[in-house]
Amino acid sequence: MYRVILAEDEELTRRGIIATVDWEAMGFTLADSAKDGGEAFERICALKPDLVVTDIRMPVLDGISLIRLVREEIPEAERPRFIVLTAHGDFDYAREAVRLDVEDFILKPLDDEELNRALGKVRSKLDRRSRDAAAEAVSDLGISPQVELPKGNDAQDHYAAEAVAEIHRCYACDLSLEDTASRLGISGGYLARVFRKKTGKTFFDYLTLTRMREAMALLANPTARIQEVAAAVGYADQRTFSQRFRQVVGCTPREYRQGKSGPRE
């Protein structure tokens, strides 16, 4: 789930938004709320949300000043996106909000459907960002998104290519070197040597990297549970999956999803 902070000084409005939005269905979780811009900035620094829904007119810091401060003080990679709530008389603020590249601004009194549409638009952008991050991590890990078939015409090339294809077809199953070798009609020891020679990786390492590539792509969907992701890439036990993910990527699946850590150098 993507994390949201709501900044709104009007208590009834704040409570109304919290109560009426089905945050989970929209792919978000409400991490916290704030009654003024100063509180909101503190929450943003502490919780590193993906999105801030903020009123423009608030005590301590108005919404525009809050956005400016975030842009000045927080690195770009960690900055949240903003949806701005504005009254009809706030047109100068709204123009400034557009200049600051906010995702949307919504007139008060709030229309639930309009807010849901804005949240949906932001979620789509966050999903794309997650997929892009996954693709970059895949590249850093040296895992091709396509089936890598060793080129050549001799028997070793053939066996290595067939084993690679088997991994890409069956990574979600309980796949082993011995089973693959048996299907190819050769011994496990021979396949292990050939596979390492032709791909530069062990069979197990290649299988694990392929599974992690797929897991990173699946984790881009905030509604997918980590246990479901684990099962989808061949791990019946979530704990084993999380341990393996941390070994390969350098952070836990939950940390990866939350953007707290990137791939290990």
C-alpha cells in the first residue's frame, strides 16, 4: 500500500475525508493526519509518505509553503506527491500549486468521486514509478527480462539453453537442477558444470535471480500480499522468500515496496 498523510485544519473536514475514502480499495493506507502545515512537515519527514493530501489555507504553514519547504528540504527521490484542497477564493494559490507541479487540486466542498479520481491518477503514477524502479533494479542485478539462450551449436550450448528456458518456464514451481537434468537425459553434475560455463552463474543462482526479478515486478502492485508474491515465484514459505529477497536485493520485500532501500551495490 502507498502511504498518505492528510493535512487539514478543519476537524470536521479532516474526519470526513478519513471516514469516507476507502483508502485500502484505492491502494493507499492513511499513515497519519495533521491539523496544520508545521505538523504536516514533521510527519512527512518522519514517515516519508508517497502522497500528501493538503488544504491550502492552514495555520503555521499554508499548503503552498508546505510544498515549497518539502521541495527545499527533502531529496527528490523521497518527496511525496501532492493533492491540494482549495476553496473558490484561492485562485492565486491554485495557480502557484500548478507551478509547483502538484498532482491535482480539488475545490471545496469536496466531491468524493472527484477525490477518488485524483487518488486513482496518483496511484497509477506511483505504480509506474514502482515498475520503473523494479526494472532498474533488475538491470543492476544483471538479470535479463528475456530468456537468455547461449548461442552455439554444440551439445553443451543446447543443454544450457534448454535449462535456461526451463527456468523461465517453471520458476514458480519446485524446480531443481536434478529434475531439469533428468528431463534433458543427462546427469545433474554435468548440467551444473555446463550451465556455469555457459551462463556464468550456477543453476540455483540463475533460478533465484529470475524469481527475484519476477517478485520485484509483482511488488509494484501495492494490493498484492507478500505471501502471494512469494507463492507466485516458487516459495511456499514467506520467511524463506523474504530471506532470499534480502540476500539478493539488499532489503526485505516490505522495505523494497516502501522504497526505503534500493538494490545492493
